[in-house]
Amino acid sequence: MPTIQNLRREYQKEICEKAIHMKKGNIPSMADVSSPLSILLSQKMLTLIGLPTCPTDIKGQTAGKLFEEATKSFLEQSFALLQHLRPGEWRFSVQGNIKDFVQYQHLAALNELVQKDRLLRTALGDYVVKPDVVIARMPVSDSTINQQQVIVEAKQEPHFTPFREANQSPVHPILHASISCKFTFRSDRSQNARTEGLNLIRNRKGHTPHIVVVTAEPMPTRLASLALGTGDIDCVYHFALLELIEAAKNTKNEAVIESLEIMIAGDRLRDISDLPFDLIT
């Protein structure tokens, strides 16, 4: 039986082998070629990880999709290990649409109207979020609810909670987590995750799902552009935070080290190994 540490290592192996390549001058593909610090942090981080990278060039969009798939796989395997802590029928997918879930199914009809009316589309914009990775929990049957003792009876209350499968027709899964995967990001593009998070919060009917970001971005300043502040995302998770911390210490750059320490101490930046445990709470 694998451990979380084993799964973390396999996750890093898949990303290194499939999503990261070395550019001219031995520059890792997640580094900003115009930033010596970004290059240095990326190089040291990969040295500490100690895994081979892809021998061929990878387009940015392809790397992003591979990053999403690897993250979904890591979470799916991690949840299997933690099933005894948070039992249930969990479903994991890439590029889900929030209107397919209980909290947002009302958006399907609204989206249809918006697409037909240019004025509405201009006024409301695109508010139907399509997260990179979604985790859903399926509603529970009466037989599952009653497996230890009779708790509910057929056609009796509770009548409205969507958690009870008998209350839904057709049955919709419950959105448990929305995960935005950004292999790297620049300060301007990173804000898309905030917009998605705010839309998930504002447009829901029912409880808010977990809203997180997973990244391999090496630059603390760019991590801070998304991690600092509260209200729109739960936390930012790094695919190799432990190695990034050590890489930052090796640079002897106090500003870089302090920036990471502030985000970590403030519960705004965590390692990918923390994510499964945070998602089952």
C-alpha cells in the first residue's frame, strides 16, 4: 500500500518526465528566462527533486494539460488512501463544468438564455466556470444511510437535502472541490483563478466547494500575487514546496526566503502533500 510520500514522489516523477523540459542553456521550462532568480530557483529545485525531465520540448499548453492530469491522478489515489477518514463515492475529472453539479445546476438555464441574447451576454459575461480539476461526491442512497440502523424511511423526511439521492431526479453530483492548475503563471494571468473563485462563491446555491490552486511556479513574488489575500481561494499548493524552500535557502536571498515564510506561516501556501488532507476536512 503506497503512502502519501510515495504518491507525492510519483506525482513529481510524472510531472518531471512529461511536463518539464530543459531549454537552451539548461533552463527549466517552468522558469522565466528573463529572470536569473527564477532560473536559479528552478534549477536548484529540480536538482533537489533529482528526477529526469522530458528529453524533448513541450508546448506550454500541452504541459498545462499534463499538469492537470497528473494532479487529478494524485488526488484520486490519495483519496483512496483516506477513504476511512472521509467515506463516500468520490468522482474526479478534468475540465468539469459547474452547471453539472447540485450547487450550480440553475446556471444551465441561465447560460442558455445568455448565449441567445447578445445584450445579456455583454452585461453578465461568462460566469459558468470550467475548473481544471473537479472532485465531486455522489448523493447517498437510502440503503447506505440505513446500513447500520433505520434513519430514513421511503417518501418520508428529509425531503429537500440533495445529499439524499431519493430527493433528486435526475441525480446530480455535489461539487466538493474546484482545483485550478497553473503549471506556471505570471501576475496578470494568475488573477483568473481569483475570478473563478469569486464566481463559484457568488453563484452557488448551497455550500461553497473547496477552491484551491496548484502550481509549479518557482518565483515567490508571483506565488504571492495569488496566495496573499483571502476570500476568493482557500490556499495555493506547490508541487514541490519543500524543495523550493530548500532552493530558496541556497540562494542566500533573504527577501525570497522571507516571502515564502510569510505565505507559509499565514496559511496561504502549502505543499501538494497537504492538499488531500485539507480536502477531506
